[in-house]
Amino acid sequence: MACAMLKRSAMIKSMAGSLRIAASSRAYASVSVGTDLVSAAPDVSLQKARSWDEGVSSKFSTTPLKDIFKDKKIVMFGLPGAYTGVCSAQHVPSYKNNIEKFKAKGVDSVICVAINDPYVLNGWAEKLQAKDIEFYGDFDGSFHKNLELGIDLSAALLGARSHRWSAYVVDGKVKVLNVEKAPSEFKVSGGEVILEQI
């Protein structure tokens, strides 16, 4: 019996090792440098941050990806959610504080996208006084699902959310992509990092 238990223990360790290898070699997203975001997420639209009244008056309009990216140089960053710790204290400020530097490099827009509704994002943008950043809601997560940039954060009571990431996109094509290993980390997706990569 002891021999059987030792064999089972060894088998479990071997399986765990295989899983670790698979996890470490797995790409964090299907999107990569060279990806055309419009083709990768066909028929996906985002919702520009706005008040409820603006939503009603626009008949709850959405913005197709092609209208966001066509003939533009965009710096885009995704984060787990409005009003959360690292997102509020570090991620958004790293872009807000570098807007003029992005403009000097020819960037047309700096965009924050999160799996939130556009009304929450509007209130959050106002609270952060980040009016120079465009905020877009991916309310049903379809943008992040198509790019495999989604993550289940149910353990933090957030549900389906976005990884923390940043990208430099020219005419819809990804030129630079940075994805954090964990949503709590803030090492590669900040404004200062991508400024140096453009």
C-alpha cells in the first residue's frame, strides 16, 4: 500500500510539473505584435464613457473598432476595473501624467479600455481628472475575449475582467504589446514603459 501511495504521489508531482510548464509557456493572449485588432475582433464595438443622459440621447450608440483605429496612432491600455487599487493609483496616472509626451511622439489618442459599463468609466475618469484620456467600456467583455486578454477575477469579487496590458496600435495593427503576468502587477504596462517603446 505504501508503494502504491508513493507511485501516486510521484504521478501527481509529475502532472503538476507538466501543468506548470504548460502554464509558463502559454501565451497570455492570442493578440501579438502584427495583429490587426479589427480583424481579430470582428463586429466588436466599444462604448465611449459618458453620462447616463448622454447614453440615452445617443440611443446607446457604440463605436466600431475600425472607427477608433483607422488612420490613427493609438496608445491603448487595459486594466481590471474602474475604482480598483492599482488601476486608480498607478495605471491611469502613468498615462495622464505623460499625455504631452505621447502627443510629442505623434500619438493621436490615449485610450483606456475596461470591462465596465461606460457610465462607471465616465464617473471614474471625472474622479481621476483624466479628461485627456479616452475611456471606453467593453461592457460584455467581447473585445477582451476575442483577443484572449480576459481573466476570471471572481476571487476578488470582480468576475470576468481584463488582464493589465498596454499596446501601441497604428492603423489597427499592433506595433507594441505588453501584458502583465498578474493583474496585481504593474511592471510593463505603464505609460513610461510604452513611451520608450514608441
